[in-house]
Amino acid sequence: MSQTGHKIQSKNVDVFYGDKKALSNINLDITPNSVTALIGPSGCGKSTYLRLLNRMNDYIDTFSMTGEVLIDGQDIYSSKIEVEELRTNIGMVFQKPNPFPKSIFENVAYGLKIQGVKDKKLIANRVETALKQSALWDEVKDDLKKPALSLSGGQQQRLCIARALAVDPKIILMDEPTSALDPISTAKIEELIFELKQKYTIVIVTHNMQQAGRVSDYTAFFYMGELIEFDETTNIFTHPKEERTQNYITGRFG
Amino acid sequence: MNKVQINRIKDKSFGVLGLIATLSGLIILGFFIGQILHEGLNRLDMDFLKDLPSRKPEKAGIYTAWVGTLWILVMTTLFAFPLGVAAGIYLEEYAKKSKLSSLLEINISNLAGVPSIIYGLLGLEIFGRVMHLGNSLLAGSLTLALLILPIIIVATREAVRAVPNSLRMASYGLGASKWQTIWNQILPASMGGIFTGVILAISRAVGETAPLIVVGALAYVPFAPSGPMDEFTVLPIQIFNWISRPQHGFAVNAAAAIIILLGITFIMNGIAVYLRNRWQKKINW
């Protein structure tokens, strides 16, 4: 496996929303070309951590942080970083499918368009590649002009994945990408995640323990804003070191 | 009677009450329009539209008034539309939540409720005297633009706020800047609502009389305006002037002029509905 994904490191990260501490002293190294699952009960800080990695928390007025988040050794919160450029390297897939109210083609092409790509042939190629990567091409190739919102929920979510892939990111962040989908669509997305890790570093937040077990190589367990345990997924699920991890994954609380 | 029956009666009676409430407005409006049409329709012809004002009711026309109204309409839109939409977008997308921004917010809502004659006085002082624009079209349309600015700002903000946040996040997540997100996603998604608000605001401006009288629009203008610095009159002022005369012929003239004014307003509202529907289709919700 070639190392094309990027390495993400967090050093002594504290996050605050106003006076409320949302994350406390997080130290976490994410391996390239792997899938890392973030699990934990609601409000534990796992989504906050995910959004930290592409600076989406910047849109929350009360947000502040200390510590460092490094991607390939560079602090993404340094003043030298252009947020827009950072995000073209980090795709994001949200909990609820959120395609733009435009055509399928325009949705996938949007990322290129805002980067100023004008070459129509290049755009068409990238759109096709991205839709193939997200296993949607065969279903939509004949009606790329159709409104994206006429697709089913599962198709919409794969379209959102294609949209993220079209700008050729190195990292993909997924925030409970299947929680609004039926089991068949969920299975398709999970298959997709498995294929995508050949090329990308993937971080996924999930409430579904089986999903974490199925798709991820590493699992991080968050509880009350702290990183309780981080290890290979097989270790977390077979012999966790912490009792709280054990209790959570066996469904005793959460 | 048991509870279920009582509830059913309440239910029914509210339905009837609501129907009466809905109809009462429509019936009065219908009656009014019927009367105006009955009185003024025979007076309406091409000459009425082409004639200049006159002391004799059967010779008087509304040429200067409707040309003045069109000038006012176009110029007010040119001033108020970009300013109002830009301010609305700024307040919704750029301004941080702070004491200053909430103070601005409250004051803009308050401004929307200030009586129009106060705007007239403001316009007279600032545009008429300080800026030496006199009683020109420019002074009048700037005054009306001020008057409808708060309405446009509020309408823009509401339309922009109605755009789901997931759309912004999707755009930002792909590396779009704030402006790219506004231009490519938020504006197309909210244009229908913005247009509706703007056109309704302009309809209001077209019907305004008081602020223009204060600024110095004249009841009698012998020539139609041909540039922004010309003196002018508008339809509502012409109507007001005719209504206040004793001869019956002028009342008929006023009714005919009201038909034209209503026509302009209805056409504008029609355009608002058309644009809103067209935009909704285009954005594929």
C-alpha cells in the first residue's frame, strides 16, 4: 500500500465553547491510508474533534482552542494557513446528505469551479472519475443534468462523497455518514470507505459500534471531552484496556 | 354534550370565523375596484394617457404623472436594491453577533415603522437643501429609497436566513470562500424571497404621496421629466389633487388615474410572483 494519505497529529488540544470545555488535552496520531473511527456517547466531543481537523469549528462564534493540530507536520491553526486551501485537501461528508440544489453534474463540479478551473473537458473527466469512485456513475451517467435532490437519500450521500473526491483531497472526514440511511445504502457506503482508504486517510464519526468494527483500522473512544482510549480496532473491541471503553462498546452505557 | 362534541363545535366555528375574516377584506376590495372601474373606465383612452394636465377635466391627462411615476420607480429601485440587499447580506453573513449588531438590527426594524412623512422631512433637508437637489426626481427617488431600504433589508435577511445552514457548510467544506458561498449558493437559493420583498417594497414606494409632497413634487407640472434633475409629479399626487377639486369631471379623472396606478401595482406584483416561481424552478429544490 503506497502512502498517499496524510498524517494528522494532535498535540495537547483543548477546545472551548465559551466557558465550556468541550475537549480536554487530546493527543492523537492518525495513520495515513487507514480508517480511524471516533466513537463515544453523544456530546463526548468526537464531532468537535472531527470538525477541528478542517477548521469547521471556526464558524461557531464561541469557539476557541489551545494546542496544535498538525497535518504533515504543519500547524493548521497557524496564521500562515489559508483555510480555503486547507479544505481543498480535506473532504468532508456530513451526517445528513446535503447536496446543493443544482444538477448532479454541477454538484460534483462545484469544488473545481470555485478553484477557478475552466477547462470543460478536465471538469467532465474529474466528475466522471469521482462518480465512479463513489460507485454512483452507473446509476446516474445518463442523467447528470437531473436535480441532485431527486436522488434517493443513499444516492445523495454517495453524491456528496463524489463531490468531496472531485477536488482530489488527501483526507476525508465523515460525520456519521450513514446515520440517515437505510441498511442497504449503509452497506454500499461502508464498501466504499473500504476501497477509498487505499488512496485516502479517512476519519469517521459513528454511533454504530458494528460499523466501527467493520470499516475501521483504528478506533478512538471519547468520553466527556477526553480521549479515553485509542488503539487498533481489533484491540479495542476484543480486549480494551479501559473499563469505560468496555462498558460503552458492550452497550452498558451511552 | 361531551368534550368531543364541544371541541367539534369550536373547530367548526373557528373555520367559519376564519372564512368571514378572509372574505371581509376581499369583498371590500372587490367593491372598491368595481366602483372605480364603473366610474373611471369610460374616461380611459389613449388621449388620457397622452394629455398634459389642464384646468378643464375633459382635456386633462396623466402623461406627466405616469412618466414621473416610472422615473421614480426605476430610480428608487436603482438606489434601494443594491444598498438594501448588500446590507441584508452583510448583517446576516458577515456581522458578528455583538451589542453593536443587535443595536443596528433593532433600529432597522424601527426604521421600517417610521411614518413616511418623516422621511419626507429628512429628504427635504438632506437631499433638497444640503445637497442642493431641490425638488428634482433625484431628491424624490433618494427619499423613497431611504423609505423602503429597511423593508428590503429585512426581507433580504429573512430570505438569506431561510437558506439551510447545511448548504453553507457543504460549500465551505469544499474550500469555498465566504463570497463564493454567498454568490454561488446563498444568493441563488434566496433570490426568490429577495425579489419578492424588493418588489413589494417598490410597490409601496410607487403609492407613496406624503414624502414626495414634502420634498416638493408638484401637482402641476407642464412637461414630463426628461432627466433626473427635472421637476416632477407622480400618479398619487395627481389623484389627490383631482379628488380635492369640486368639479365632478375631476373625480372621474381621478378614478381613471387610480385604474392606471392599480394596474402598475398589479403588474409589479405579477412580476414578483413570476420571478419567484422561475427562480424556484431554477434552483431545483
